[in-house]
Amino acid sequence: MEVSLKYRPKSPIIIDGFPGFGMVGTIATEFLIEHLKTESIGKIIFEDMPALVAIHEGRVVEPFGIFYNKKYNIVIVHAIGGQSGTEWKIADIILKIAYDLKAKEIISLEGIGTQNEIQESRTFYFSRDAEKVTKFKNINMQPLNEGIIMGVTSALLLKTEGIPVSCVFAETHSNMPDSKAAAKIIQALDGYLHLNIDPKPLMEMAVKFEDKLKSIVQQSKIAELQRDKKEMSYLG
């Protein structure tokens, strides 16, 4: 596992989004990357994962990309890949970046599963930092008082020391990319960080990112099946 950074911002806020329920974190960070006019400042090379790369609209989509917005001093870790069992290693990489850059805060964006039929996703926050809790309360967000957090976010909560970790969740009952839930997360994050995001095109853009991710996920599954068939043919 290797981190490659061509630029090292000082004391940024780090926002991460990983595939999970509804791929909410991935869609939300994708929206931020485009809306905030970020620049690519690095990537994470993770050799424990299959050697697959997605091509979209003639461009390579990094499985783990690192982007930066100077105006708000935000570093965004955007992931379209991930495997069960690698969460601790990925969390270690994010923490390494956070400690090296002396990050002010880590904000993890996640979907939380619900079996209830929902007309509109609700958003929740979790933080153990009193100052951050006050900020969330000031924008009328509800705390997550009961629930199970899984994946990279849970590893970050368990391992991080010295840097506040905040989590923003949106309800989703879909295993497929859920753009509506991602849009709710963006709206919550906008209130928390004052990013001046125009909510009008939010859903339209979120749906576009949803379609893009569906295409990438589908192509990745096809590529994995082809790879497995090749391996079986070598063995047979």
C-alpha cells in the first residue's frame, strides 16, 4: 500500500467517502470534487486489491483518488473500490495522510441502511468532539444515538487520536447507488461547512454521478468475471 501526494496542504479538513450502503459516500464525494473545482493531488495504490482500472469518458478513474480545494482548504479522499477485510488498512492510510498534513478534522460520509420505506432520507451526525456537536446542533441535525457503523468509518472512529472525526449519515434502503441520499448528505455538509452549494442542480448532478457509478460498477464486475474465467482456464 502506497500514498502518492504531489501537494501537501497545511491543516486541511479531510472528507472521505467509500462504497457502502447505496454508495452514498462515493456519490457525495464525487459531487464535491466537481462542484468545488478541485485538483487531483494524489492517489492511494493498494496492491492487496485486484488490478482493475475504470475508464470513463476517455479518462482513468482512480480507485482511490485524493483531491484538493484551496478555497475551503479541503482534501477529499474519493473511492470507487474496496474489499471486505481491507477496512483497517484503508483507515490507516487516511490517518497517515491526516497526521502528516496535521488535519483539523476528518469527516466521513456514509449511508445507513433502513428497512423502512422512506419518502425522503433523513440525515444524522456522530461526533465525540463537543465543538463539532454544537456546530451540528446549530444546523438542526439529529445525532445518531443508536446504530451499527461498519467499514472504514468504524475503523477511523476506533483508531483516531488527536484529530476530531465527524460522521454524516443519510438513510438508504438500496444496495444500488442512491443519489437522493447522497444529495441529502451534501445539503447537510453544506450547512456544516458553509460551502455555498446551490441546491437546485444537486439532484440532477447526483443522478448523473449515480449513472456513472452504476456503469463503472457493472464494468468492474464483468472484468472480474473475465479475470476469474482466465484463471480457471489456466488451471484447467
